[in-house]
Amino acid sequence: MDTQIEIPDFLSPGEGAGGIGSFRLLGIYDLVDRFAREFQIDHEIAFASLLAGFGHSVGGAFEIDSTLGIIRPPFSLLLITPETDAVWPRIPIRFLVEDFQDTMRLFAKVNLHQGSEQKDGAENESHHPIADRVANTVDTAKAVYADKVSERITSASLEIPFPRVPFDHHVLLTTPPVGPCRALRQLSPDNTIRFEHALSSNAPLGPSVGEFSGAAPSFYWQVERTEARKIVEENPWITRLPTLILESDRPGIAALAPDGSVAGEIHRRCLDLFVMRHHAMLRSTTFAVESKPFQPVHEFLTAAQEWENGTKELSLIRPSRVVELALRFALLFTVLDKKPKPDLVAAFYGLELAKRLYTRHLKTTAKLLPISVSHVPDTEGLSKRELAVFMRICERPGLTRSELGRTFKKLNQPERDRVLASLIGRELIELKGGKVYQSSPKQFEMGTPHSQQPR
């Protein structure tokens, strides 16, 4: 079902940013342009793909502190392509997925102190056994460290919790071998809720009993349109996440150029960013949102607030998502151009690119949704418990309040009633004849209950 969505005026391009060529003021534009031309994809898709790859490479080394919280570079991207197995989407994350382990082993050898090294050949013949043992221990420890980082920096599994890397709390989720749709079906109901909550907050997962604190997951997935439609139909909550869902209308060229091409330059950029991430070691460089450079973002929020006050229908449009993307892109432009802090150019074009990509995301999502965009429930801001109760009601409509409470462990009556009151106030659920249902007319299909889904 292709639904229609009306794009409000505040998402229109700003003055001076009408065409993609206006982004030439950014240092990264030349690489984006070459990537788009070499693989014959459009520039907006190229921008999103490269910034996602760069964001995952730099991880949590840089951040912006704002009223929306701490914004870090990694973000989730679902690329929809005509091809089932496209070549070009692999390039922005090739460094992390294919070449990363060898890079980390090389790091492990750098500045390795060999206690038994001597200045001349005669002395080299008289190595001390203890010094040799110490050197071997250091060598082994650094190799183990390298392997552990390689294991944790990316994952094709969606199972929670994700182990954090030694130097920050961000993990890249690559396209699962079975496909994202089937991988999501295989999650338990509890892990589905935790997965959604983690993607929504873009923050490290709080540990359950017996677990260590996990990493904040962000995904970079490439699927074809049939798979994408299934993902959205079975997991409509994904449309409410700070995720970009973008469709490439034409197949890219499967270029196999040597490393001297744009692919090699992208690989080098990713390596440079990862070196910054490795050196940060939990000491992120934090930028503040200063009023003058980010004035365009303030003006955008004012216009968005006026629109929200004047609209009466539920909508997929979330101006805060645009602002989060704008700050994230401004941060990446600052780091990529090696500027001391975000300036007006980074902030302005961060916002303009965020508006472009978010508009495209909305149009893509509207084509994939099996329902009207205004019927997708607004679950943004729900607590983990509220979200869990809401999803349980969607899976098992018609439970009484007592029956609902008994489906959870450690959900006492006062907390149950408080959660239900909150959900009723949000018009997400309603009581009919003493039983609890999802509110109509916003009814939508949550997909087959996990207990009945094929494995």
C-alpha cells in the first residue's frame, strides 16, 4: 500500500541550498561527488552512505552536547536497492567489516617494547630468558586486545546485550546473513523491546540481571524492496526510530577499481577516523551548541513548533529527528574538515542535508507502510516498561488488567495501573468491557506473535 504524506514547508530547502551543488562548500563534497559518479548513484544516497560509514568509524570520539542530549556520530541507515546483493553499499563500511582485523593486528605491533632487543649482534646472542618472556607476554596481550576489538566493533547478530568495545560504547550492526526481517523475527519479545529501546535512545543498553553494560547499537543494512516492505510491515515501530530509510531507485554500477580510486580514499578516511576513535579511549571531545553558528537550527525549530501547534492529525514527522541528524552531520563535517569546532557552514549544511534526507525517508516510509502514516502509534518517549506493556497488549488484545499484570514478572498493581493510565492518556490503548485493547482507529498490525512466527 503506497500512502501519501504531505511534506510541510519547514522541510523545504533553505535559501542558498536549492541544488546539491551548493554543498560544494563542504570539504567532503568532492569525495561524495566522486563516489556518486563512479558507482552511478544519486548524491543524496552517496552522502547518507558515506556519512554513516564515517560515523561508525569514528564512534564516540566526538560528541555534541545539546538540549536533545548527547549526540554522537553513529546513526542507523537502511538502504533499499534494486539489487539483492549490491556492491557499492559495502564500500563505506568495508574498513570495519573486511579489513579491520588486520588493521588492529598492525596497531598491536606498533611500539611493541621488546625487552631483549640489543644494539649490536653480539649482544643479541645473549637474550635474557625473563626479558624474552615479558616481550612475548606483551606481544600476546596486544594481539588478544586486537582480536577483542575486532570481535566487538561490528556484529551481524541482533542478540542483546552487545559487548562494548574497550574504548567506547558503540557497535555497528551489519546486515544479518539471514536478512534483517528473519533476524528480527527470531528475537524474543523481551529482546525486541530492548532492541527498540536501544535504537531509539542511541545509548548503551542498561544491563539486565547477570549482564554487563552493553554497547549502543546502530545498523547499516542493505536490502531489496521486498525485504524492506516485510521489515516495516512486521516491525512498524522501526518507522518511529531515529533511523534513515532511503531507497535508491536505480541499480549502482559494480565497479571493481583498484585502491587508488574513490574506494581507496574512503578506506583511508575511515582509517584516519578510527585512529581518532582509538586515541580518544573514553575521553570524547565535546562541542557545545553555540547560538551563532546554530542559528539556522534554532529558526528551523521555531518553524517546526508552529507547524506542530497548527496540525491536528498524527504524523510520522518528528522535527526532533531532523535536528538530531543536523547536529550529527554538523559534527561529522567538522571532524572530516578538521575544524576546531562546528561553524556556520557545518551547521547550515548539516541542517540542509538532514532536511533532504529526512524528507526522502518520509516518502520512502510512506510507500512501505501497510497503513496510513497517521495510524502508526506514537510510542516516542515511552519508558521501557510502558513500551513492554503496550507491545503485550498489541500481541494479546482482550486481556483483563489482572491477566495483563500476571504476564509480567514484578509488575505490581500500582505500577500496572500507572502504566495503563499513561498509555490511555497517550491514546495508545483503551478499555472495553473491562478488557484492554489497542486504541482505534489507530489500529495496526504488530505482526505475528513471536510464539507463532516461523523460525
